Amino acid sequence: MTQLSRRNLLKMAVSMTFLRASRNAYCVPVAVNEQGFIPIGGIEQWIALQGNNSSNPVILFLHGGPAEAQSPFLKEFLLWEQAFTVLNWDQRGSGKTYSKNGASTPGMTVERMAQDTIEIAEYACKRLSKSKVILIGHSWGALLGLNAIKRKPELFYAFVGTGQPVSWTLSLQDRERWTRQKATEERDEQTLKVLNETANLPVDDMKRIMASSKWRMSPADNEYLKIQSAFLGQPPFPTKGDVADWIAGGSFTMSKVLSVIFSFDVRTLGLEMPIPFFVIQGRDDHTVSFDAAQAYVQQIRAPKKAFIPIAGGHFACFSNPQEFVAALVKHVMPLVVRK
């Protein structure tokens, strides 16, 4: 079967699920398309709420980065919106939220941002008359999401991690092994030399980090990142507007949370998950460790759990939305209680 036909079949499966859900809703489907600022955690924060049918389950999506705001890239969620209503949020210090609050943004901590997550989930429940939402976290967003569900699990049907990190150290070690393998295959002596020279440096040393960056992104990731590149344009970058805010938010946020990224280990949050727990991971993810994520799911104790590999790399949820949404429909949709 060709790749095209597999994708078409997956898309058809998602569409059929959407149609069944619509028939069972006993109402005319009402689309949702709202964007703007709401007061969250003491500041104005930007959200977008979009979907084909307001009766569908709600996904609260936590972007990665940190500060890799999705506000410029909402079209990447069009397939998701057939079966779900998707709430995108430019996190505190990111994108349009950074534009509104600037470098004086307070509360740039995991604890405060996890509480923001809870407040936004509560807003979505109230706005759409839902009892719970599905929480999806990509990369940094997965770390944030796990902190949120530990605080208030009753708000969420399930947690789904993608590009799921376990610890910075495990991710870096995986990337170094992968880079060494690729450099050996390509007879890239310079890369092997740099890997050897930096092997004993601390895991937060930029020389060591950059030594293993050459093959970090998969071909699918690189295709997806062209969308970001098109948005940013060529340097010199503008000093005002959405592009300037997206870049400035990234620099601001990284200056506040970089130490957290280097030191975190999600296993310190405990292995007991109070709600169903799923990881949908790209097989070619070498930004974080695929093997560590799989082992982490095996260790977790949850009402339901699954580790679901799909084609793609760190951005597989965007580069391969057909398989990603099909996995959500199969594993998460049955957990949702419809009203």
C-alpha cells in the first residue's frame, strides 16, 4: 500500500468518526472559531478555540519550545478540528501573550504556568459546557501538562504527550548516540572528533549540545520547519509585529526557564498517573529520546495507558496529523463522556 493511500484511509477513518459523533449529538453541528485575549493568572493571555462542531470533545494543546507559540500556525490543526474542538494557547511569555505583556510578564515558572493550564481548561469547560477536556502537550508542553494533571486531574479525560521528554540528560545521550551512528555511516570525521572532544563536558554546555545537532531533526521535521521559516522570513527580522513578538517571546522565556529544561526529570513527578496516559511519539524523534519515552510509559501506573509510535520525528503531531489524529480517535475518544 502506498503512503498516499495509507494517509487517505486514515483521513477517512477520522472523518467517519466525526460523522458518527455528529449524528449522535442530536443537534445541528455548530462550528467554533474564536480568537482573543482572556484574563488568566493575573494577565491577559491569547487563545484560539476552533472546531467543526462544538459538541465534539475539546483538546487543550500545550505548545513546545518553550515559547514556540502556535498562533501563526493554526492551519496545522485543520484535520484535528474534524473530530475535536482545539484550544490553542500562546503560553505566558510566548507569541501574542508576550506581545500583550512584554518583558514585564510575571510568574515565569513551571508552577505558575501549570496553574495557567488549569485555569484555561476551566475556561474551556465553562465556555463549551463540558465537564472535562483532553490535555495534549508537545515537548516542553508535555512537561507543563504533567504538572497540571497532578494538580487537578478531575479536569481532564486523559493526558497525551508527544515529543515526550523524560529528562534532558537522557535526550542528549540519545542524540549523541544517534549522531555518532550517522557520522560513522557518513564517514564524517569532523563530527566524530567534536563528539569525542565534548563527551565529558556538562550536559548544559553549549559546545556539547551543538556537537550532536547535525542529524537531530528528521526529514519530516525539516519539512514541517519550513512552515516556521516561511513565517519568520529572512534576516534581518522585523522589530515590530507578530514575527518580532514570536522571536522576542522565545528569547525572553528561554532566559527564564532554561535551567528548568536542563535539570528536569519527569519521573520525579511520580509514576502514579491519576488519569489515562498516552504517548504518541515519532519513531525518528532524536530531539528527545524515543527509547526513554517508551520506557517511561512502561513504568507508569495509570487507569489506561499506551505508547503509540507513528511515522515522523519530534514534530510528528504536525508532520503526520493523519496517524496522530487516528491514534487520538482510537485511544482517547472512547474515554469521553458526551453531553
